[in-house]
Amino acid sequence: MSSFRGEDSLGHWLDRHHLDVIRTMVTTLDGSGLGSHIHRHTFVKSLPDGCHIRELAQSTEHGVADKNWPELLLRPDLTTLIQDRHNPNLGHCIAEYASEDGTPISFCPRTTLRKIVEQLEAQHYQAQVAFELAFCLFDSPYDQIRGDSYQNLAPVSGLTKTHSIRRAYHIRDFMGEVTERMGYLGVEFESWNNLANGQVQLNLLPGDPLVSADCVIRTKEVLYEVAVDYSLAATFMTTPTSDYNGAIHIRHTLTSDQTPPEHARSFWIGGLVQELNATMSFLRPTANDYRRGPTVTSTWGTDTNCAIRSLNDDDINIEHRVSASDINPYLALSVILASGISGLVNQTKTPPIQQPLILPATLTDAVENLEQDSYLSKIIGRYTVAHWVANRHKEAMEFQQHTEDDDVISRWELDRYFEII
């Protein structure tokens, strides 16, 4: 791995690594990647503000620009600039949205997470975060699946038994290529294994919140590209068929540069529990996510059936288990950490362990819970939340317009989510 960390002039670093093109990338609210392939001279000349991009209304609808949106800049974070050893003439750099005058845009997912991390540090805490990804892998290329109207989706041969070494052998070459390319981009994995019904679990190593979310975005792009190269199809769509349900488990551990106040762990968990329903539209951001199973669960505890699982009786070491596989990692992590901060600030009492909880049954229900909540808006930002609420209401409305039978996964959902998020 060769990344630019400011140890040399950027021009010299680009020369030394023979980079001709830089691919910049931001995410839409839905987590899909937008960006440009920029010649190195243009990239350097555009700094620090970055190059323009025509914003696509922050949604999954590609190709239709909203004329009401202004021209935006993709402001590169040079600490993320890295050489792609798979394509050594190409560099990758994660960016954030900025306005014409170079100021940050509040609804930028990565900017939102950056602000939440700053608020966490103001409480004298630092977080380490790990994502456990799950995706479905199908035995046909994307264009064939699309041409067949997503009928008869077949998982890669053999992926029918969880953690079977022999079953995992069927995707050994594919996952070997995936993890090798991840390594080229500085993304380290902890483990991978096959799950039932064609699913694969890929666990990333813990890291700083921003870096960890960046790693998720880079990993998803790698998975898509390797799937194309191998004539397969990988999707993070939560429910592409009735046989599949995807999820992302998010773990976070807090450390403090001061002696934590008494009951800090209790307050943190109390905030996570109190704000859980308000966060659900971020943790399950599409209408398709609400097909994935029971809406009744335990709020928190030490068992795997809890929405919020405590992994340690003494420290703040938590696993969120209700997130769908199609989350925007920046936003999902933002609301999780914001919920904990709310608990610390308001000294929220933790409810009884394994208290039953009814989660929102639809995306509309989840958004309405967010609208009725006051704490998250204060921490995340009122404009950011208002923008998200309007966007999700539009998403739910379009789902209803294009879905005739709520029990049948619609072609609209598959066109919208299968290949894009």
C-alpha cells in the first residue's frame, strides 16, 4: 500500500508513483458512489476546493440531475489518497461535498460523521469501529440478471451451509481477489465465511470511525468490480428475493482520555436504547429493508437476539444488530454515536435488560419516529435531519407508487437497489 500522508509534496508523490489519473469518490445519501476520474494535473490545480460535480439529488436515481441543485465541489481529503496497485496508474481519493465558496455542505454524509466524531471527542471519548458486512453473491453477471428481469436468481454453487469449509471453497478465488484488492486500497479484513442462501460475511478490522466508514465504501466498490470481472453479481440489497436477508453489524468501543464519569456506560446504553426508533430510518434506509423480518425484538442485552448487544459488562463495547446491509456507513455510524452522546449529555437511564421493543414496520413509520424526536436533530443538525426526512418520505412514496403487492418484491425495487447500493 502506498498512500499520501503529507510527508512529501503532492507533485513529487504523484511523480514517484507514476499516477496519471485520480478517481475521487463521495456517497449519495443511499451510500452509492459518485465521483470522477480526473487527470493528475487537473486534480492538483483544483486543490484545495476540488472539482465540480453535478449533484444527482442525493438519491439512487442515476442519470437525472435535479435542476434545482447548485453545482457542487468534491473536496478531496488528501489523507485518503492512495495508489491502486491493481491498476498502478490510478489513484483513489475520498472526497466531501463543498459549496462553490469551498465551505462544507451539512448534508454530506462524511462531513456529518466528522462533526459527530468531534462532538464525541469534546466528551473526552474516542471510538474504534468495526463493520461486519453481509452480501449476496449470485452465479450470473449483472447484465444477464437485469435482462432476465431478476427472475430465478441463483446463488453461487454450493453456498448453502453456514461456515462450511467445503462450501467456502466454491468462492475461494473470488474472495481471494476481493481481499487482495482491498489490501491494495489499505482495507484490512479480519475474516470471511459463507452463510446460508448464498450470502457471504466479510468482517473488517476495527479502526477510527471515518477510516472505518471509508473502508466500507471502498470494499463495496471492490466487490462490485471483482464480481463484474468474474461474471458474477454481488448485491447489498437487503431483500432481493424472499430467501435472502442482508445485514451489517456495527461494533463500537469507546476509550476516554479522562476518568469516565460514574455510570457513563449506563448513560451511553440508555441513549442508544432511547434513540433507537428515531435512528431506524438511517439503519434501515429503504422500503425494501422492512421486508427482512420481525419488527419485535429485545432492546438491549448480551444475547444475539438483542437490537443493541453489550459485549462487556464494564466497558462501552457495543454491537448494533438491526442495521440493514444497504446502509450509508457514514450516516448509520453518525446516528449510533449521536445516540450515545445524547445519553451522556442527558444522563439517560438504561431500561431493564432485554425489555421488549417494537421496531418500525415501514420506512414511513421510521421517518415519522425521527420527526418526533428532538435529541438527534440537536446533535446531527436540524438541516441535515430535515433533508434526510424529505428524501426518505420521497423514497417511501415512490415505493408505494411502484409496488402493487406489498408481499411481492417489485421490479422497481430490484432496478433501484440490486446493482446500485
